[in-house]
Amino acid sequence: MLANNNRGIIRRMAKSALKNNRGRNLIVFLAILLSAFMLFSIFTVGITYFKMNRIQNIRLNGGEYDAVMYGITEEQREKCESDSEIKTTGTVAVSGYIESTGNDSTVDASCIWADETYWNEIMAPARDWVKGKYPSAENEVMMTEEGLQAAGLEGLGIGDTFTAGYRDGEGSLITKEFTISGLWDGYGVKSALYVSEAFYEASGYDISEVRCGRYYLDFDRWIMTADEQNAFTESLNLGKQQALYFTGNMGYSLPVFLGLGGLIFVTCLCAYLLIYNIMYLSVAGNVRYYGLLQTVGMTGTQIRALLGRQMTLVGGAGITAGILLGSAVSFVLLPSVIRALGIRTGTAGAVEVTFQPAVILLTVLFVAFTVYVGSRKPVKLAVSVSPVEAAGYRPVYGGNPGGRTKAKAAKRHRRGRRGSVVFRMALDQIRKDKKKSAVIMVSMAAGLSVFLCMSTILESQAARTIVTNHMNTDLVISNDTLKKEDPAEHKDLITEDFLSELTGISGVETVYPMIYGQITVPWEPDFAEMWMKEFYAMWMDIPYENEREEYQQYPENFGSVIVGISREELPYLQEVTDMEIDTDAFLSGETCVIYRNGLDLTSEDVVGKNVTCAEYGHSENQRTFQIAGMTNEGYYIGPVLGFPPTVIVCATAVEEFVSDYSVFQAGVKYTREYDEETENEILSLIQSSPDARDFSWESKLESLREVERAQGSMPQIGAGIALILALIGILNYVNTVTGNIQSRQMELAVLESIGMTDRQRNRMLVTEGMIFAAGSLFITGTVGVAVTYAVYQSMNYMLVPFEVPAGPVVGMTVFIIAVCAAVPLLAGAKMIRKGSVVERIRGMSGA
């Protein structure tokens, strides 16, 4: 047989088919456009979100690194620097502390030396600007404006000098004059004074000590499993005092990657189902046409070429339009919508969306592959049906529509049922093609589950969720004079009168004062001996045996504190204690909780043992408590951290036991969380005190602003992702149900011809929609929530408790119900406008 070049004819037929079937091809075009739009938008906005998440972590960590080691030996340094998987290493040395300046006697600022790598590479991404130069002379310092203000040095600038009381590595207090060589601003520890290498070398500190050395590691990889992290840690042969901590983004890198991969997979699956369903309806509806083409001699190969040509034209146009629409939404409309919704950017600035050229390639490849895969089955159907079968082809629902036995059984089953006829007809319609109904419900539930998961993650990473204080209080006020070593310099600042004025402020709901007293823990062979031996092994450079005799004979040289909390604070203490506390025993002063202080002691080692406390300066006044548990909560440390344990008891026990006790700090809870007006009143109260500089405070509102500044546009970008994902769950339903109703025109027309009213038809269609809505919401509420929980926990490196956000869930539910009810009504109304019942029956039958 001679070859016949009919490519030109096929091209003309493809163009002609596109013109003659504008409505059906428009549906396919829109399906491809929407899929390309969704994928492009999700990839673009998603990449931007994760970029902002990385920036947030850098800002919150104060630098770009993956792990930090406390204390570093030369052998460990050499091993890390020779490791090909470690990109950058930087060293920081704590070189003493500033305790006072000429204007403030209660300064608490560390002196830090940073090597060139840390300052110029690791810390640089977390800085906004630098003026001047990093210190080189022994008396030069680099500070922030906030640090100057906190030290009572506001108004000073580069080149100015100041005098400060500095405590070196030997514990000596030295009066020293410093010169400001530079200023900087950004993120991280902003109260510290960055000093020169010469200052560090003269300080008496050494980076091999845990109290001094901080060694930062930036790995040349994105993912590092827990086993790999443990193997790396073991390879360093850390000493007992040393510790290596991985940051949240590296410590949870693999779970986060898998969680994000799951979100992308489900999103892409929804897009695939959208294209597949619409294309199947479109091509299957033209099976009769393709069969008739075979009667005039067109081969199966030629039909494939014809369909391929049509899909290429429609797909190319849809992909191009989708990418253009996605660009407009991602870069123009999305930021505008976010602002219109009233989502505040605060200090974050404008919403910035990142463009990646690879996104276009990924979108084109995936949509093109989806078009190809989605059209294979319909094309195979068009080619395989004979001309005779195609002439009478109608879409068939159900597994065996021609089986008499099943039909009779179904008929008998329908006769025996009771209830609403309209509901039974709607339910029957769902059952006719269980596979298609299941696909609609599952695809919609998949989209809703992704939306639910994204909303939950966004809620957990919101600044208001990340920022927490002790007992979720809004402000913690501290008396810094009690941190001084000389008791003669202590002042009673948080007095009864001060607390009374504080409680009297209208926006203050509750005040939780924490009292403390100075104590000693006399030596005894059981608990005290065990504790001190472990303390020296963990924190001291000299063996316990060298000072054991002094501790036995002069325990007052090893002071500590006893802390008293109110009855209302006990439930929170229970939450952060590793054992169940007997409430009655604790409140009666029989038991206590001790602060673990990082020691390798377990509850089995200490719970049930007795700790004897003696009032400092009055060793004859002693009291014994039974240990009920240990806590790692740093809020209970007290003004100083001694060698013996910090003992936490009820406030009445401290008042009964210690004659000279003081309020060290007070937690304040507002009536309205983050109430700026109330906080300003409290700060005004503090500033009105003649000892205002001796107060310090930790504000949840200030922390919120700092986290919001660190997050930048991340919350807004995340909200954009959630808005886009909200469309995915319903687009497949809208398109599939619309096509389904179009293919049932003859069936619905026949029902109208035998007496079904418009109201009954609408009720039936709405009922079908409600069944789809109920099914998808049920799947989302069960499987979707379970998957959301698993993904959430895998990505929850900030350890925020899992909680499904009520607002997005309610809004999503109402929206889905409304859409599932409205779409069938609108599709049915459009169908009626096509003509009378007779005209619709004749049109579908081909008469």
C-alpha cells in the first residue's frame, strides 16, 4: 500500500473540530488552564513561603548555621574543618560580663568575641546594617543601639568612650574603659558587647570551656536524618560537659521535607484528577463522532494523531494562559487580596513573592504529562469502539447496566424502600457510578485536607503562637539588684505597695509574685553528696574531691536559693515537672521540686530523697523537704544559680522558714492578651520609680514584634498558599458535576416529561451535592485530620501543641456546603435554557 501523507488534512480537521466544538473544548481548555494556574501558583508562592521560613529561622537563630557546639577542643576543630560535608565553621567566645556602667548599676550584658568567619559569613545574613568596624584593639567594643540603651548609655556613638564594671574569667570585678568602634542592628543577642580577639585572650576564658566556647557549624546539605546527626555527634567524642545542638530546620529537616513532599503530592494529585475527569467527559462525549470517522476510512493511528493535535493545541494554549494567570495572581493579585482581607504586615513590609524560572519548566512538564496520561484512556476508548457501537454510544453508569439479574434485584430493592423519592433518586445517581462518585469525594477531600493541613501549620507558626511566657503571662518584671553578689547592694523593689499599684491597673487580670530566700544545703552523704558530685562533673573544671572537705565544713561558701510560688502557679509547675506532684503535700510545705540545672540525674535518682535547707547566715534554722520531682523550667532559677540545687516550694513555706525573703520577680497577665495600653501603663509605673534602671522585664508583646519582624512576609505568603489551596478542593467537583449534569440532559428531560417539576429536579440536584459535601467532609474530618496530625508533628520543630484552627475549618465547611448546593442548581438552570423537553430529548438522541 502506498504511503499517504495526510498530516495536513489532520491539522485542518483538528482546527475544524476545535471550532465546531467550542463549548466542549472550552471546558478542556479551562481545565488545563486551571491546573497550570494552580501548579504555577502553588510552586511560586510555596517556594516563596519556604524561603521566608528559612529567613525566619536565620533571624530567630541570629545567624545562618545548622548546629552549635558548647566548648571546642583543637582535635574536634580539626575534624570539623576537614569534614567535606561541613561548609562553614565559626567560633564565638564568651569573654566575661558587664555588671555596671556609670548610669546603670544592674547591667547584665555578656562580652563576646566572634572570629571573622562567624561575623562576616554566619552572622551577616541576620544583620540589617553595620557602621564602623569590628573591634581590633583590646578596649574596643561593637554594640547595638538597644544594647546602649539597656546599659544606660543611650546617646553614645562611634568613637565615644564609657566606663563599666567588668567581671573576667577568674571572677574578678574590674573597672575598665571601653571605646565604641562600631554599631550594628539586626537579629540575635543585641544586648551583648562584641569585643576583640585581644580582649578574649586577656579575659581568662578559653573556648575549650563550655562556659566560653560556641562553635557554629553550617553543613553543605539540606537534609540530615536523626541517625546521621547522632553518628556525627558520636564521632566528635564530646566530653561530659560538652553539648551539640542542631537547629530546628536541620534537626527536623527530613520530616519537614517529607511533610512538604506530601503536601505537594496531594496538590498535584488534585490537579491531575481535575484534568483527567474533564478530558474524559470531553473525549468520551465525542466517541460517536470518532466512530463515524472510521466509517469513512480513518484509521486508529490517524484518530490518535487527530486527538493528539487537538490536545496539543488546547493544552499549549491552556498551559500558557495558566502560567500567565498564575503570574498575575502570585505577583499582583495575591498581595492585594491579602491586604484587602486586612491581614496586617506589621513590621514585615510588603509581601514579596519569589520567581524561579524552574517553576515554569516544572509546571509545563507536569501539566503536559497530565494531559498525556489523562487522554490515554479516552483516546483508547475512541479508537477501540467500532463504528456501529459508536453510532449508538451513550455514557453508561454502574458496573453492569445490562445485567437483568442485578437490574431486577435493584428494582425489587427500590420498591421496598421508604422515604423521600427525591432523596432516593439522588442516592441512586451517586451509586450508579460509584467509582466516579468516590473520585469526586476523595479529590475534594484531598484538596480540603491540604487546606486544613496548611491552615494548621500556619496557625502553629504564627508569631502569637510561637511567643510564649511563663504560664502565658504577658509581662515578667524582675528586680535586678538581687543578682548582685554583695547583699548590701540588694534593694527591695517589688514591694507590697508596688504590687498593689500594679494590680490596680485596669487592664491587669492577675499578678503572680515569686518570692525567694538565700539558703545553704548542708552536706549529707545521700542527696547532697550525689548532687554536688554530678554538678562538679558537669559544670566545673576542678574535681569535686578538691572542694569536698570545704563543702562539708563550710556549706555557707556554697550558697543557693529557695523559691516560693503561689497556689495558682502549682498547675503550671506540675506541667513542667517530670513526676506527679501531691498537691496537698506541696501546699503544706512537706515536699519540693528542684531545678535540674542540666545535670544527668533522673527522677529515680532523686524523687523520694530529702533535701535539708538552712537559712543563709542562720545555719541553725533548718528545714527538710522531700523531693517530689525535677523541672527544667528556667523561670524558677531565682536571682542566682548556686552549686547546690535551687529548691522550689510553696510561698507560705518560704515565709514560714526564711526571715529575710523578697519578691524577685512578678508575672503579669493582662485581661486582653497583647494589650499595648496596659503594658504602657505598667512601664510608666516602673519608669516613675527612682530605681527604674534596676528593673528589667520580659514582654510578650515585644517578643511578638520581634518574631513578626523576623518572619517578614512569611505569614502573608502562607495565607496566599491557603487561599490557592482552597480552590483546589472544589474545582474538580465543579467541573465534574457540571459535565455529569450535561451528560444526563436526556435522562433529566425524560424525568421532566413524566411529571418531575423544576422544584423536584432542583431538590434532587441539591441533594446530590449535599451527599458529595457530606462524603468529602467526612473523609476530611477522619483521614484528613489524621494525615494533618502526622504531617504537623513531622514539621513541628517549634514543639507547638497540635490544635485545629476553628475559624478556617468553619469557613471551609460553610463554603463547601454552599458550593456543593449552588453548582448543581446553576448547571441545571443552564441546561433548561437550551430548549424545551422535546428539543432536549431529540438533541441528545440525534433525531
